[in-house]
Amino acid sequence: QRRVHGDSKKMLKLLFLTLTLSLVFARLGFDASAGPFNANHMSCMRRSGFTFAIFRGYCSYGAVDRNIRANIAAAHAGGIGDVGVYIFPCPRCGNPRNQVIATVNALRGLAYNTIWIDVERYAWNLNNKGYNRNFLAQMFDEATKHGKSTGIYTSSAEWSQIVGNDWTAGARFWLWWARWDGIGTLNNFQPFAGWRSCFIKQYLANRMICGVGYDANAKN
């Protein structure tokens, strides 16, 4: 019995160490859809502990975000070199490939590493999953053609309503998982739609610091 008790204590210590290490090594970042931001905004974010940024590059009403170039440039000038861009699709606008191409063309000459496709209920016809699947499949395919990593922002609830959790076409791409539980680690991920892990977790929404309205994210 003593040995079992000792083994249990060792297991608890190991679990505590694992959780502690995950907290220590999780990198904090933010996403933002406003702006334009400048180097002072971004250097303040960097000093506040944020090491990566993701900015909106395309808007749900069907146009490139007018602030995206300034925001990416500001991030680099402020010391945040890990920068991604997300596309908020406009399903009613059609031409899913052109929405990706327009974003990429608007960012020529700027350094960013990932194109994220934002999949959440706003603007989608939830009664036509077939259309939604086809639209997103074209977007995903186009996003892979421009020399950047490709990822998807969504949650199980959003994905289920838009395309159905039985559609696993997105699982080959990185997942940026939306779960606003206030926990800045990736340890509590719950698999869905073919994803077994997430690359980034968005864990807080609608925050403000350094004059920047942002959502908080973590990645390992």
C-alpha cells in the first residue's frame, strides 16, 4: 500500500510538472480586426507578453481590409515578427478563390506566414451545407497555392452548423480553435471533424490593452 501511495504521489507530481511546463512554454498572441495600428501599439503589445499576431486581411462584406498592410508593417516595426492573416469569407459574394487571391495580391511585399480561413456562423446560409462545403473547399485549395501555410479558424459548434462535423476536409490544415474559457493552454482540446489537436487556441475575446482591441490566443 505504501508503494501504491508513493506511485500516486509520483504521478501527481508528473502531472503537475506537465501542466506547469505547458503553461511556461505556451506562447501568447493576439488577433485584431481594427486599426490602423502603429509601431508604438505593437511594441506595447510585445512588452505585454504577446509574441505573435494575426490580423484580418479580408472582410465579410467582400473586400480586402484597408488596414491590413499598415497593421502587418506595424507589427514588424514593433518587434512582433510572427504574423498571420485571416480571411473572413463573404459567401454571398461568390468567387471564393478570388477572395483569397485578392488578399494575397494586397499583401505583396509584406512578410506573413499563414493564411487563416475564418469559419463562423456570421454570413453563412446554415440551411445549405453543400454550398458551404463547396465554397470552403475552393477557398482552402486556393490558399495552398501561394507559398504560405494554411489554417482554419473555427469551433466544433460553428463547424457543425456551417458544414457538419462529418465533413473532415479541413482536418489536413492547422486548426485555430475558438474556445473562450480563459485558459491560455492547448491541453483541453476536444477532437472534432477529424482534428485531433489544435495549433492555436483563442481563449479570450473582446479585450483591450495598449489601445488595441484584441482576442487572446495561445500556441505551443
